[in-house]
Amino acid sequence: MKNALSPLRGTERISSVDTMRGFALFGILLVNMLIFQYGLFGEYEYIETSQGLEKFSASFINIFGTGSFVTLFSFLFGFGVMILRDRSREKKRRFWTVYLRRLLLLLAFGLLHGTYIWEGDILTSYALCGFCLFLFLWCKPKVWLTIALVIIGLMSAFSFIPAEEGSEDTLATSPSYLAQEKEVYSTGSYSEVVHFRNNSMPFEDTSDGEMIAFGIFGVLASLPMFFLGAYVAAKRWLHEPDRYVSLYKKMWWISLLIGFPLKIVPQFIQNDSLEGLSSSLGAPLVAIFYISSIALLTYSNRWKKLSNALARAGKLSLTNYLSQSIVFTFLFYGYGFGLFSKVGVTGGIVFTIVFFTIQLFLSKLWLQFFVIGPLEWVWRLWTYLKIPSIRRKKTKRPTQISAGL
């Protein structure tokens, strides 16, 4: 069937996009290493009391990683949605059925991941953002850009709204929760860890409405980059990179000169408004810096080996992401090696580099024999309702890397 909708093949793919995805995988692991070691809320307590090299390492992660790699992944997700939509139109197939099946499985992966493996899951919020994006896919690209800028503007403006007296502790983490978290994650069995994760309340005196608002805020933090990714795909800025070199350079300088100062200043000046700006505006600007940098470097022969290695890891992004959670929860939690809170931030950076290097090697090895990863295979099976090929044919070699999962 010529019009059957199927995954992108080698010659149709955009290598820079998977390079970005591979780089985002490294950055997300770098940031998540703090949560693996100290818990979703305990990391803040440790960073506040850290000194010397540990303080420097934590600041390094906050400047270059926190908030930026998760928004980079959001951008790539929005970009991939537009690729899927455009191909559906070309094949004259219903886009919405394929897309909604895709989101439902992503949501299932996220809920299972967050419930049974690790509480720092991002897949669930991505699925929810994907449903939000779906409501606006029939609008013109300039509407997506406007929505993204409005959300970023509003969240930045909220940073300057002073908190009411006594409200600053509304979402204060309970000391008893932190103590119990450390005890359970350090020494608990798998069933004890799962029970604690899904039944303990980290915040004191917090209503259901406040928790819902907290969740909505978390989704909104990623949503603008979904719309920006869709906008860039519609404009084909990454499809035809040679035409937009001057644009990449402009975005590189803007994001460098504005984004990084917004991330750096809160490391030296303790201020709620500055921290809010760092999260709402600084993080996406640094993500744009990474996007423009990779767009400029991917097509340079000097960086070809590195970009190809990252692209291979990016092609297996779902498998690699969930593998990171499985390996490091086993490494740090009590039902594994029990290294919870024992390695430190600097040691965590070393762990990140070593493990991701292993993932680069394993991704290359896997793709020598297979076309896609095992979880990507399941996702495509459900998305397209047909069995995708997984073994690589010996007579064919890929020329480029995929633009989407």
C-alpha cells in the first residue's frame, strides 16, 4: 500500500534532530543524577548545604542543565508531531487516530515508569502536553508561536508577584518526609520503595487544589517548547539548514547573552524572582542555545563523529531514557547497591559521563544489527497498528538518523 503511514526511513530523516535528542538524553541524566541520589525534594536540601567542589558542581548543573534539557526534549517532541502530521497528509491518512494512539501509549509508559520505577518521570507530562498541543494543531504556525511566547511571558511575569505573608511555605517539604525518604530509599526493599513513592505526601498542609495547581504549573513549564518545536518544523528551519545559517547565528547570540546570565545570577544572588526568571525564561533560552549550536555544528566535519554518536543514542531515546532510570535506581536504592546520598554531586557527574559513554557504545552496537530500539518497536507497533521491521538488512546501511521516536 503506497499510502500506508509508516515510520520515517533513512533518506527521509533529519540527522541534527536526533543529535539534539541524544544530547538531551545526556543532559537529562546529568540533572536526574541529583534526584536519583537525594530524592525528588531532598536534592534541594543537599545543594543548599553543600560547599566547595560540591557547590560548584551543583551550580554547574543548575546553569547548564536544570530546566533546559527537559525543555529541549519538549521542543523535539513538538517538532516530531509536525513531521507525523505532514506525512499523514502526504499519505492522505487520518493523523489524529495515529497521534492519539501514540500519546496514549506514551502516557501508559509514563504512568508505569513513575509508579514502578522512578518518581522523576517526564513522559506523563509530555503526553499531557501532547494532548494540549493537539487542540491547536489546526491553527496557523504564528498562533503556536504566539501561544508559546504568551505562556513564557506570563510565567516570567509571575516571578515578580510577591508572595503573600506566610504563603512562602505553602509547598514546603515536610522534614519527616525527607527523613523517611532517605531511610526508605537507602535501605528499603523494592515493594517498600514503591509503596512510599505512591502513598507518601511530601508537602505539609497542602490542599488538593494546590497540588493540582502545582501539577498544572509543571505541565505549563514544558508546553511553550512544544509549540516552538511545532513552529520550527512548520517553517522547515531544520529541514533546510543551509538556508538558515544566519538565523541560527542570531539565535545563538541572543540565547547566549540573555539565557546564561539568567541562569548564572541566581547562583550568586538568592532571590525568588530571579530564580523564577531562571526557570521560566533562562531555561528555554539555554535550550535554544543548544538547538542553534547543534544546528550549526552538525554539518561540520570536525564534529561529525560526535554528532553521529549522539544521533544513534537519540534514535533509541525512549529505550535509553528508561534504561537510565532502571540502572540508577538499582544503583542508588536499597534493593540494589544502596548508594543513595553517598556519591555526591561531583561523583554523580562522573557517573553520568561514564554511563552515557556506555550508552553511546551500546546504541552503536545495537544499530549495527537492528533498525530501532525495543521500546521504540513497541511504540511504532501500537502507533501504526502493523508489525515494524526491527532487524537491519545486511545489504542496506542507514544514511541518516531519524527525526522522531
